[in-house]
Amino acid sequence: MAGADGRTSFGTSGRTAAVSRETAAEAEARRRDEEALSADDTVDLGEVRREAGVDDVLDALERELVGLTPVKERLRELAALLVVDRVRERFGITTDRPTLHMCFTGNPGTGKTTVAQRIGELLEGLGYLRRGHVVTATRDDLVGEYVGHTAPKTKEIVGKARGGVLFVDEAYYLHRPGNERDYGGEAIEILLQAMEDHRDDLVVVLAGYADRMATFFEANPGMQSRIAHHVDFPDFSAAELVTIAEGMVAEQGLRFSSEAHEALHEYLALRREQAWFAGARSVRNALDRARMRQARRLGDGGGKVGLEDLTTLEAPDLRASRVFAGGHRSE
């Protein structure tokens, strides 16, 4: 019977004996003993990948994200390395656990959070993380407003991320030079310590614009030295954005008419050149607006509607955007 403290108790003549869960280190040692191989043994790497769910994770990423070929290749390389390292261990070859902390650079809406989630799943399947969940944090989640406030905030977030991935978005905002009353430096020091002390139980991913992250690392060389993988996320091309939009509407049971499809191409060609464009995120916002315009158009018509009317986005639903009139920051 499981108790409230997570321990298992067994009744014996009116007495109970608590049996603690084995520690992660003990479990890892037991696993290695059970899987130990001799020099004459062979291992099917494909079977190892299947058992760990590696290909399922990579295939899911391929389905979810359009383009991003360099990013997907880096993830496949990392997965291959980790699989081989696991098999080396089974043959008794001692290998240091690879440093898995990462930096993702690129514009907003290029899939960084999605990739972080898939990396968590990948590392959990291969036994590098206990849970593989992702905790997303920004400066506001980590930095306090007064003396003594930052440490508990940062440590709380680190604690929630233990066993998984801590995704720090726009990490460069932690560093504000010249402001003596800013406590971002304290948060950075705590993160640095956690990245070292919990490297077997935590993966930290720092994300943001490439140029700002470069400046951040120059000012914080200790952080730079702990990041093993730098992954750049390229912007989506116009054609890729169209494919993303088509996938989004299909998920909602909708479609574009031929005229709407043409308007979509024109919209994205204009929108991606404007300020504050955020890739797939902006595409989703634009489609939400188009759906509202479609609903208004159908409602104002006052007549009967059929399934095709309800599931088809027409050109006016897109062309009503101020983007076509040279507007800014409008979907």
C-alpha cells in the first residue's frame, strides 16, 4: 500500500515496515549490472532506438515542424551519440556523461520550444532524465525585486525543472550591466551552480536572438563554458509558412478556397517583411483573425449555411487584414 510520503508499506503482525525507493544512482548501477555484455556479444542498435522511443520522437518532430533541416539533423546526431554511448556502457566502456546543456538561437516562432519538448522526451527515453518534462522560465520567473528575493525564486524554478529541461527564454535579459540594483547576476550564479551540481538530473536550454545571446555569453564566460550544443533556428521561408498555415487550418477542420490560398501567399510575403513578425506564431495569430472574420461574414449574411460554408476560409477573410494596407503589428 502506498503511503502519503511515496513509500511502500507492508503489514506484518500489526506493524509496518517502510521500504524506501532506490535512489537514481542505485537504479542506474542495477541497470548497468543487468545489461552488462561480454566482448563476444552484439547489440542491435535499431532495437535500442526502438525501445528508447528515439525514432518515435524524431518522427514526431518531423511531422510537427516544417523545414528546420539543420536543427533536425543536429538532433539526430545527438540521438545517435547518446544511443551509442548507452551501448558502450553495456560493454563496460567507461564514458563520461556528455554535457547536454544547450543554447537555441533564432527569431521568435521558429520552433525552439517544441524542439526543447522533444529533447526532453528523447533524453527520458534514453535514461538521461527521470521525467523529461519542460519548465519554461523568463527573467520575471527567476529575478526578484529586492534583496533576498532572487535566490528562492530561482531555486524554486530549478527544483521544478529537476529531472527534465529548464527552458530559459530570452536569457540575455538576466544580464543588465550598469544597474547596481539589478539582481539578474544572482540568478545567473545560481543557474551556473545548478548546471554543474545537477548536470545528471537537469538540462538547461538558453534561448533568444543570436546577436543578443552572443553578447550575453561574452559577459558571462562561465555560462558559455557550460553550453555544449549551440543550435541556430533559421527563419521559415515563405513557402514553408504557407505549408504551416495549411497544416494549422487542417487541424481545425478548415480549408482555404483557391482565392484565399492566393491571398495567403500575398499576406505572408508582406507580413514576414514587417517588424515584429514571429514566424509560426504570427501565422497562427493571423489565422485566428481570419476565422473571426469568417464567422462575422457568415453571421452578417443572415442566410442558411452548409458544411462547405462553415469549413472554408475565403479571400476576404484574409484580405481584410491591415497588412494589405501597409499596417504594422496587425494580423
